[in-house]
Amino acid sequence: MRWTPATALVVALIFATAGCGGDDEGAEDRAATISSKPSASPSPRPKPSPAISTRGAEDVLKRYLSAVSQANAKLDPARAAKIETGSALKIHTAQYRVYRKNDLRYPPVKYVGALGAAPMVTGYPKWFFTAATDRGSEPATRDFLLFVQERSGAPWRVTYAPFSSRATGALAPGVDVADFPAVVAAGDNTLATPPGKVAAVLAGAVTQGSANPYAKRFAQDDIFQTVRGKIVDNRSAYTSNDWAGTSRAVAGQTPVFAVRTKSGGALVWFGLDLLHSYRNKGDTNMVWDTETAGDMQQGFGLPSEVTSSITRQERYELVAYIPPKGKGTMRLLASRWFPLSVRGS
């Protein structure tokens, strides 16, 4: 494995701050009228340090490759839970269920190189990011693995694992970051869209298409068109067969990670959910077969043909480049999709 800090990424977790108390402008003056005693000097903030060393990150990636290969071979979510968490574990758990039901084998993972770096942090959770080239299947892909350590001594586990068809070279044309870039705040209004709002903005764009005023903020690239296509194609398939209902995207209930790029923009990792809900108003049954996973409805324990209703939640893990305001459109660089829940009859 080749580790290249010079072109690596450093990530930072963004926490929502709804309802938090702000600074009380008069507090210091009022305190002075109550007591003339000098206030104690505040404790100095701890100096940030790398979340993990380069060698440590290499070792974590190697252990992950070994462990995830075993979990994939056995289609075993318990094994996966030792090295994955959050959205990544939810997707693998759903995939294993469908693959077992449909008697499928998980494709091998073969990492042949990786770029990566660790953020400068002061506490937990700690995290680091790798962009690992996977040649386990053709064409090769690049996995954007985000590792998180929740507390001291806890295992490093992957929480996001979207991938890109751009397997080598720069992560994307014109996208680069420093070895230790700045954290981007959730509400950073210097960007085309603040990182904390990108999932909601994308949800509106892919749900409504060109009718949404924010759709033009996104490059109409392959990933955007694929996400939008899942909304449009499901609407068409169900309504044309006398099923009534809706298909829409919503921001995923997942953490958001963002980092400053050299251009002044940001790279953002986030989740997007596609929600489909339909009821049969006619006499046509519906099936759902996919090229890679086979009969999805059977995979989730439903009949191959549903006759009455269907409700689905599908997860997208995404990495987006957000440019500075007025400096171009947002681009989706990496993605991973799979249903998390399918119910119906």
C-alpha cells in the first residue's frame, strides 16, 4: 500500500448546534459589579495533534481489509460490526441479508494503494480518511473510507464507504487540499451551500429536478443523474401501472464531515435517503430485480411480486465538492447506494 500525505485529505466532524446558548454580551460587566476579585485565568486549550500517525493509519487500513474480506466472505454482519459503524454497517448488514437470500457472493476487495492523512484534533471522537484503490473487480474503484475512533482504546471503524470510478490520480479535477487543512463549519456561508445544508439542498434538487431553484447549483454529472434517475424511474414505473404514491429524497440522519480545500471550497461527506411509498389502485403486481443483487423484494423477505403496497428506504453515501460562493457548481465525487428497508405485501 502506498500512503501519500502530500495529496491526502483531512476530515472533521461537524456537529449541529441547534438550541445552543450563545455568548451573553453583558455577563462579564455584571460579574465585575458583584465581586472585585480577579477572575481565574482560563485553562489553556490543548494543542491539536494528528488523530493517528501515518504508520498507524496504514495498519488500520490493512486490518480493515483483512476483517472486511472475512465478513464479506461469510456475509456476517457481526464480523462487520467489529470494523464498521453507522451508515457503513447499515448498508453492509442490508447487503448481506439480500445476498444470503439470493445465494450471491460478495465481490472481493483488493486494495493496491491509498492516499490519506489524519486531522489535527484535541479529543474524541478521532477520525481519518483514506482514498483506497480497489482492484477486486473491474473496472477498479477508489473507496473513500472514513475511519472513526469514538474513545481512547476503542477500535477504528469505518462509518462511510462511498466509492468513485476515478481510481487513480487526483480525487477530482481541480480538487486538492493541504496536508492539515482547516475544519469547515456546518454553517459556512462563504460556500455555494453550507456543508450542514448540502444534503437537504441535494434532496430538493433530485426530487424536483429543474423545477427546484437549487438544482442548478449542482453539476449534472453521472452521480447526480443516477440519484435523480432513481426518483424519476420509480415514479414512472409505479404510476404507469396504476399505483399511487410518492418518491422523494431527504437528508439522511447521519453525521456530516467537511474539510477545506486549497481553492477555498470544501469536501463534504454525508448521507441522503430515498423514500418510496406506493399502493396498488389497479390489478398490476410489481417486481424489483437488480443487476448486482437480484430480486430485492425477495431479499428483504417479501414475495417476488407485491400486490398491495410497497415502502422503501434507500441510503446514498456521498462525497461532494462545494466551491466558494460564486466559483462554480457543486460536484458529487463518490457514492454508494443500497436499500436499508423494504416493506410491503
